[in-house]
Amino acid sequence: MKNLHLSTGNPITILGIITLILTSLILAFFLNSRSKNISSLELLARKNKFILSFNLQKRDQDNFSQILEKLNLQQSIKDGIEFELDATSSTKLSFVTPAQAKLRVDPKEISYKGSISRSPFSQDLSIDNLKLPDSANLAVFGPDFKAFLKTKYTFPKEVATWIDNNLTSSNGQYLIIFGQDANTALLSQAKETNFDSLKNLRSEDQQPIYKEETQENVNFHLINLPKDSKKITVTFFQIGEWLYFVSSYQMAQEILKSQKSLSTAANFPKLPQDQTASLVILFRNTDQNPLTESFYNLLLDQKKENVKFLEKIEKFEFILKGNKFSGLINIK
């Protein structure tokens, strides 16, 4: 059994230790079934360690070996993996173990369906489909992403309070990472939004940091934030009942264009409107819009060379409803 030590101190937990990092690292960490005719994988917690045990049927072993080879991962993974996490991540992952699911392995695709011991979320949420920009590498539907924003951007106290009061929805939120610079967009339902409290914002040297622009009959509310030696301009705007946060003014216009597009090719999530879910994740890494260094830095705090196998994963889908999950991984 292979031993690993994984560090996941970066607070991206809602995107999940359960999903992006571990799933990408070992293909899918929560797949298992006791059936003698179905391949499986099981995740168990043992004190301060976790154990992944594979049970691959003969017909799937060659396909799984091919996938490991394409990802430049060691074949010894098939014998199982024992790994450790930091204390916070370990607590969160232990909460959902044991995890089990059925597994189907094709030469370029792994699909899975199973269950965790209990859901990390209090309830499922109603789903509204939205349109993604073509350059989206990651889209996530879940309860709340404000904490993620606060770890990535340094907001003045007044802006942080405004975000807490306005970027709040009992129906869930959408987080999108897109573009060459790994721009961030957060979409949240809001009936009425009061932007007046932002208009008098000043920097430490008492310079105005707020500006308003209008494009295509939409008011954009721009706020300059310091980031290292450069300034970034985060942007808020509202269309109907949806309030948008975007990490740059230019990309806010890109998000606006995608929402007004008549195309349905990039809808997320592709689920019936009357369905509910706790968490939905779509990861895309196409030849037209590949992962960039900025993506790795934003989400994983890792250099591209350290997780180069991600380049070989074209798509990852994950849906959690209650304690049941399903999804697939496509290999290039």
C-alpha cells in the first residue's frame, strides 16, 4: 500500500477535499461496492490516517492501468493508498467516511455512483441553470462561497460587511473560475440590493475607490482593491434576482455576455429545474481553454509541475444529493 502525505491547508473546503484535490489525485476517492461483479473503491478513516482500497474486476484492471499511465501516476495505486491530511481537512473528510460506490472503468472514462456515511450539508437546494462563459474551467453550485472570496481578496471592512449582508441566499450560490487569469465570479440570488453604502468608500489615503459604469443597460459597481503591487477592480452588478461578484471589470462584462447568450451548450448544471442537490461540480480542461498557472495558484497553492497529471483530465463531474453522489471523470 502506498503512503502519501497531502497538505490541503488552503480553505477551499466547499469545493472539497472530497472532490477536486483528492478526486484528481487518485481519480476518485469514494468508489466502492461489495458486489462480486462490480469494480469498487472504499475510503476508510483509521485514527489520523485514511485508507483507500481498490477492488478492480479483471475486465477493468487493464483499463485502469491505462488511465494511470495516461495520468503519469504509479501503477501501485491499484494496491491501495494510505495518506494523511492536516488536522482541519482530516476532520472534514472523516465526517463523511466510510464512503462507498460502484465503479465503471472504460479506457478514457471512469463513472461512479455511491454514498457517503452522511452529508456535510444540512439540506439540498433548488437548482437554477445558468450559462457559463466558454473559458470556464470550474463551476460549483453549493450553499455559500463568501468565505472563499475572503481568503482570496483583501476587502475593506465596509466591503466585507456589505458582502456578508448582500451575497446571501437560502437557495445556494454559484462559483465560477474562468479565463487565463483564473478570474472568479460568484452568483447569488437577491431581491433588492442597496449599493449606496459602497459609493463613499475611500482608501487609507482617503482616495475614492468606488466607481460606477453602465454597459448594455446594466450598472456595474467597481471597487479598487490593493493586491501586492497591483490594484484589482472587483465588480458587482445585478440582473433580475441575481447579484454578481466578479474579480475584474473586464471579466464582469464577459460574464454578462455569457448570461445573455442564446447558446445552451454551456449550461450549468445540466439538471432539470425541479431537481435539488447539495453540491454540483463541473471541472473542464479542454484544448481550447486549458488550465493555466493562475488556476493552480488560486485553487491548490501548487505549482503546475507538482500536479501535472491534471493536464490529462478533460472533465470531472460530481453531484451530491443528500448522502448519495454520482459523476464521471473523462481522460484526454
